[in-house]
Amino acid sequence: MGQQKINFSLYELSLPNDDPVYTLKKVMEDLDFSGLLANCSDKGRTGYNPIMMYAVITYANMRGIRSINRIVDLCERDIAFIWLTRV
């Protein structure tokens, strides 16, 4: 008998169900980013996903965080920010 694989995110398990990051993600899914993506160049080194970057900066602003250095640190250490960079 084969084993069933269970797909789940450990990051999601660590976040409270009412965390605003989920609301932000749902709102972002309904937005049209075609204009933003049309301005992205395929030349040069592969960059970060602009939609993910927008989500991270928006979430940081929701939490009152404006420092880029602080946002970078949170993307490496804070579960909600890590989750945003992975989805």
C-alpha cells in the first residue's frame, strides 16, 4: 500500500488564523498586476517577484514598519513575512 503525502506549510501552522497576512493575500489575489508585470524586463539577472515584493512592503506598512533594513530582517526571521515570500 502506498502512503499518502500530506501537503501543508509549517509557516501556516505557526500563524494565527486571524493574522492580517491572510487578508492581505486574499486581497492581492483579486488585484490586477498586469500593468506592473508589463514594466518588468526579462533582461539581466532574474529579479524578485514584483507581486511578492509589493505584498511584503504592504504588509510591513500595515504593521507600521518603514525601514528597508528592518523589512529585510523580518523576511528572514518573522513567520508572516517568510510565508509571504514563499507563497
